[in-house]
Amino acid sequence: MNQFTIGIEEEYQIIDVKSRDLVSHVSKILEGGGPVLGENLKREMHESMVEMKTGICQNIKEAKVELTQLRKQLIHTAHHLGLRVSGGGTHPFSHWASNTINQGDRYMKILDDMGDAARENLIFGLHVHIGIPSREEGIKIQNILRFFLPHIYALSTNSPFWIGRYTGFKSYRQEVFAKFPRTGIPSYFDSLADFDKYVNFLIEVGAIDNATKIWWDMRIHPFYPTLEFRICDMPLRIDETICLTAIIQCLVAKISLLNEQNKSFKSYRKLLINENKWRASKNGIEAHLIDFEKKQTLPFSEILAELLDFIDDTAIELGCKEEVEYAWEILKNGTGADRQLRVYNETEDLKKVVDYMIAETEFGII
């Protein structure tokens, strides 16, 4: 099953040590980390964000080793510059209007198209790429795997605060991103040709210049032979990133195997899946998600048990059962959002929350 390769992209917050606010110092990070991290680092729209990406990894163990080394180098670079980096889907109190926008042509075009919806998009995510046998197979996998996106999302929730307020959500990041077009759960496509027809139509009418402007929660990547998962908030601990990645890899491999064996798995309507996504966004692992067949809601613990049972044989074959089972630790200790809220309820100090986020990002690394 080594065709299901792994690539991980993490978006980090760049934080000032004294104020605990975001600072637009990506150039310093790139300059300081360049000799060691090189092409593993890149800019994004906001200058207070740095993206770090692995190479193509053959398995989850290899991915964890590389990601740990990269994160360690990034953390040391930030410390050397008198800065810190942190996970988290949003910063607890930084205001988007105070953060500088990247002046690159691509980002200026997005800004011109979307105005303040782009400026406000100061959010941080985890993107996971899984290799696929073919684009044709990728569409078939995507159609089925949409059902599981809220399950993955609930485990990743890590953005309860927005510009100094508790939002009432475990993941407010997705609510911010929803202002962009072509986001959310992808639609069902009858075939690869059906999908390509949709993309080519948007290009023909000038809505997009290429398929990278399709920002769904999961998408066939326009340039790489991968399925890219974009739904997750940026985690805090590296073990959380690895757990989510392992679950995603197992789901892709399991569904591909079922397709190969001509075994059916029902594909549900986007309208129904969105109901579960909303519940996951609002309440994370405390959500009751809808079982569409039983026509009832179930606590997330039961949903997770069913999910892990579904991929258990695949996790064993891929050698990532331990990493997948870490989901039970997330359920026991809380997602990043739960733990942020715990610190805030104890201290009533958002700066203390930022301190906690930094410490968790560095946990087991330095």
C-alpha cells in the first residue's frame, strides 16, 4: 500500500514574545531558517504566517521523523530571532486589520477579487496530501470520503477564539473561511470527466485561472497525484498532526480497496454531510453527529469507535495503528480548542492561552 504516500503542510502563527500578538515577520523566519529548512518553508497570504511542508513520505513513521525535525528547526529559528511559532487555527486576540498582507502577485489578485474577505482570512490550517492510484480513482474516493470529513474535523478543532472573543465554536476558522467562494464539502461528481468539465467551465468564464482557486475541504490536487485534505485546524502537538494524517491515509487506502473489490459504500448528499460539519464546528468532540442510516444522533465517542473499527485492518497493514489510536488520547484530554478553553476558564487571560499554545507546539520537540 505504499502508493498512498503522505505529504504534510502546517501553517504556523508567528508570535511576538512580549505582546503574545501576531507579528508580520515571515521574512525574518525565512531568512533565518533558509540555510537549514530551505524549500520546506514558504510564505502565505499574511506575513504573520509561515507554512512548513514535508517532502513525500512513504509511511507515517517517516512522516513523523521528518515533521519532528522540521518543527524543531523552525522553533529554534524563531527562538534565535526572539520570536515564537505556534499551532492553532486562529490567534486568540490578534486583529486581522493589524496584519500585513503578502505583496506577491497571487495574493494581490485574491485581495483584488475578495477585498476584506481575504484580509480577514487570518486562519491557520493543516493540509494533508495522500497519494492516489489515479485521478479517476481519486474522484471515486472523494465522493465516498466526504462522509468522514466531519469526523476528522471534530478531532482537529482548535480555534475557539476570534479577535479577543470566545466565539461559542470549537472551530471558528471554518466560519471565517466560509466567506470565500468554492469552499466547504465538495459536491458529488459522476466521473473525472464530470469534475474536469466543472473546472474547465469556471476557467472558461473567468471565475478562476486554475483549479488551485477551488478551496474545498478535500480536493483532487490540480498539479500533484494526490487527494488534499484542507478541513483540519492547525493542531498544537505534533502527535495530533500525525494522528489526523494517519486516519486520513487509512481512509483513502480503505475506500480505494473497497472500490477495487467492487464493494459498495453509500455516498451521502452534501446537504446531509454539512449538518454534521456544522455540529463538529460548533462542539468538536462533544458533538452528537447524525447517523444517517439510523436517523438518530450519536455521541462522538461512538462515531469514533465506528470509524476506527472501519479502518482497523488498513491501519495494521499500513503500520500506523498506534498513531491512529492516539485519537482516544484526544478524546480523553480534549482537542486543542478544549484545552485552550480550559486555560482561559482558569486564568481569564488570553495571553496565558497563547503561552499554552506555544508550549504545546513545542511539546516533545525542545
